[in-house]
Amino acid sequence: MQWFALSLLSAGFLGFYEIAKKVSVRENAVPPVLFFNVTTSALLWLPVVMMSRTASQFIPFEMMRVDAISWTAHGQLFLKAIIAGTSWIFASFALKHLPMSIAAPIRASSPLWTILIATLAMHERPSPIQWLGVAIILISFWAFSLVGRREGIHFHRDRWVGFMLLATLLGSISALYDKFLLQNEDMRPSTVQAWFSIYLVVFMTPLMIHWLLRRRKLEAFQWRWAIPMIAILLLVSDFLYFSAIADKQAMISLISPLRRTSVIIAFVAGVLIYKEKNWRAKGVCIATLLIGVYVLSLSRS
């Protein structure tokens, strides 16, 4: 299953993306970080979009070509930008205020929502051993919430935990919408990623304007080179992710938990860079997560 390997590679880049995002938003204004991040992605894709229209023979790889699409398809991709962009806004504000070793696992709980929606609405039917692997991964995410209580983070009343949970739910909806675009609408992964990146700039612009007019003096912004790295790392991760979903044999209920193994990298960064607490207990949770990934890999045939 090539989509399985692509999902794991995507998880690796996503882990470093989480680190870059934390470095960017820590003690920094969130709106300009988001705006310059998505602008970087759009600027990287714009030349490819133009070359696809006027000089497609110069595009080095066929998989990078951006197809001409209808206005209806443009509307679908703008909707994708609204869903994912809203998720990013809530997640970025939460990440600014929560420890990385807590925020990342909360975000990683998205497979729970994805699996429920995929099985109920899309009639996906993972095998028993696949369900076992998914269950082990989800148990490890739940255990992270118990560890969080030791650090004074009470999930039922913490504002930023609520933000991250809302971001996670929206992220799950976005993942299922990706499957619709790539499998049902037969859009090319590069087409989805290119126009989605461009429309994110449109979506984030009002938030940026609001910060400039109302919040600039209250929330200072400091440029950091980690900001464009957010875009670059996510572009690579998303390209691998979209390529995995585009496989007709791929199951979003399995891709989603696999991709969230990126929490391992975020965990290590939280301990080494930010000296976050309770790393031993969190390490047990990470080990459980790895067991779940191994069980999932047993289903490959």
C-alpha cells in the first residue's frame, strides 16, 4: 500500500511543521504569522499555476501540474480554505498558550472524529486488526489528557483546550472534504493544494487587516524565519498527504491516525527545546501510539 508509506512520510514533515509553528507563535501576534505563512505558500504555487496554463512543458514533474478547473470547482476549493483556515486560526491561538506536548496530542485526537464520520457517512469498513490499531492510537491520545491534569490543564474548562478541540473537529471535517475532492471529484492533488493555498490568503486577509487596525499596538509582531518554514514544511506534508488520499484504495479513517503520529516529533521538541514537564508519562503515551502504528502496519497486504 503506497498510500500507507506516503501517510507516514507526511507525518514526519507535519511534526517539524508543528515545531516551526510553535516557534513562530510563541510570544508573538498570531494573525501576521498566519498571513505571512499562507502568503509564502501562495507565492510558491503561483508560478506553477501560471506555467501550467502557458508553458506546462517546463514543469519538471507531471504530478506538479495544476489543471484548469470550473468555477464550481473553484468554489469548492474556496470552501476548503474556509474550513481549514478557521481550523488553523483556532489551533494557532491554542498553540500559543498551551505546552506543545499537550497541544499536539489534543490536535492528534482528530482521527476519533474522522473515523466516526467516515464510517457513518462514507461507509468505510476497516478490518478488525485495523480497528485495533486505531483504538490503541486513540487510547494513547486520551492518556495524554490525563497527563495534562498534572500541569494544571483541565480540559473541561480551559479556554485554549476548547480552541484546540474546535480546531481538531474542523480539521477532521477538512480531511473528509479532501477525500471528496480527490476521489469523488477526481481533482489532482497539486490542483487542490495550489488553489487552496491561494484562497487561504484571501481568507486570512480580513484577520490581518483587523490586527493592523485594532490589535497591532496590543499584540506585537516579530518576524521569525520559522514563519515561512511553516509553509514549506506543510506544503511537502500536504502534497504527500493528498497523494495518499488520491489512491482509490486509501481509507481516510486510517490515513488520519497515521498522519497524527507527527505528535512524536512535537513531543521530543517540547521536552528538548521548552523543557516541558512529565516527559516520562508522556513518553509512555508515545510508546503506546507507536504500538498502534505497528498494529496498523500488520494490515498491509
